[in-house]
Amino acid sequence: MKNIDIISINILGKAELLLSDHQKAMTAFRKIAIQTEGIELELTGFLGDMVKNTKHHGGNDKAICCYNADHFEKWKNELGFDLKQGAFGENLTLKGENAHERHVYIGDRYQLGEAIVEVSEPRGPCYMIGIRYNYKEFPVHLQTSGLTGYYLRTIQPGFVKKTDQLVYLSSHPEKISVMDVNYVRYHDSENKEWIQRLVNLKELTEDWRMMFEKKLVKL
């Protein structure tokens, strides 16, 4: 089975100032694991979770941000950062091979407590990660490795317990993984065949499909 284990559900109800040597920002990035039994998942995210930058985050397509804690050791070994749940501002800190970007497909559906969710796009690591760890190039490491995490859209809202799993329901027949999409974006951006596949993949968010469509026109 492709069920995925959840270490924690993380939210933050207010924005705070993050400072680094190179930049500062008001953000709700440093999310904290919930201590209650569970939380309501709405169409646009977990109840009480704040999204400060609504231009690039939030909304139904980005209701839940996920990251696999198995990758933390890599970043510890390569960059020296001690990471823990919520390290990348994710709402769900996951674990296990089933949560790896190469095994999670765009359009995969999961039962999450009473809710149903669907994989919508890779997370596009941004400057906020660089501010959080005072290392401007950190987002580039995530991009080039493909270990970006990913977003889930809410198909059916419902109550989610912190002990719940992401219970696998179905995969899209194309079986295009999060890692595949990242590879095309960051390493193979002139591959017309693959870009056309991504443009045609309606389960991929409109923002990403439009981005690839613009690339395709230029090739």
C-alpha cells in the first residue's frame, strides 16, 4: 500500500518577523505541531493556520504543504542544519519511502481522516527558506535535488486527527511524479515532449501548467 505516515500536523495562527543577514520578512513560516487531538481541514487549509503571502501561497490548490522528514538527514550531512518537524513551513511533516517525491504522483488521492486530498503540484522552494536558516542558497539546494515537498488540494473537507495517515485511494493514470515535474523544471526545461505532457496534465495546478506552456511556446 502507498499509505503515508504523518509525524505531525503543523500550523501557525499569526505572522512574525523573520530576520537574516540578507533579508527580512513577515511570515507564518515557523509552524508548530498541534497539541490537540485533531483539526478541521477546510477547502483552503487547516482551520486557524495563517497564510501571510496569499499571492504565492494558500488557496484550494495549496491547502496543505507537505515535507518528508526522511530528507532532514541529507540536509544535516550536507549543510549542517538540525531540522525538525515544520522545518520548511510544511503543514504535514511526513516520513517513509511512500512520501518520497519520486513515489508521489500528481493527481494521487488520499483519505486524510474525514477529508479527501489530492496531490496538486511540487512545492516551489522560495526565499523564505533562505531567511529562516540565514542561508540564501538553501532554496536552490532543494530545487536541484528535487526534494522540494509538495502541495495537496482539498477535495472533501473534514476533521483530521493527528494520529491519522494519508491513506492511499488512487493514482492518476499518467503517473507523473513530483520528482518528474521538478526534473523537467530545473534540469530538462527544453524537453518538448515532457513539457507537453505537463501542460496536458489537468490535475497539475493552473499556475504550473501555464508556466510550462510559456516555456513550450519559446521552444
